[in-house]
Amino acid sequence: MRELTVEDAYAMVEQAFTLSNAASEYTKNAGKEVPMQEIFEKVFLPSGMIDVAKTQKESGNPPKIFFTNPYGLQYRPEYKDWIPFRHGEIKLTN
């Protein structure tokens, strides 16, 4: 279990939203349907936040991107967007 302050946990969720927005912006600027692999290679991987081994092993359908911290992004096909999720246990400290 990872101990985090509320501020640190909030900052990690904000990072996830920032990366989600970057993926949306990339797709919007492409003006076409963008394959998941391209978003992974051009947006997610360069962020330096991705746990590549865990993502490759546990991604699933719909796809999930696991960060090296307890958070990640999950694709929502019905909305064609990515939303943050928590994949690791945390304990909030003061």
C-alpha cells in the first residue's frame, strides 16, 4: 500500500487528466480515427508515466493504461475518451 498526502494523490489524478486531454487533443488534431497503438506511442509513452510491462500484461478490453503510480487511464468506447482510474491501494496521510 502506498502512502500519499491528499495533495499528492490529487496531483496524480490531475496528471492523468492532463494526459487524457493530450490524447483527446491528438485525436482531434488528426481529424480522423486514430488507432490505439498510435495514441500509446505518440501520447502516452513519451509522458514517462507509463508502466509498460503492466499495461502490456493487464490492459484488457476496453484498454487500460497503467501508470507507475497507483493511477492510470481507461478508455470509454461509448464516449471515445480516457478517464482516470486507480489500480493500486493508497493510504491518505495528512
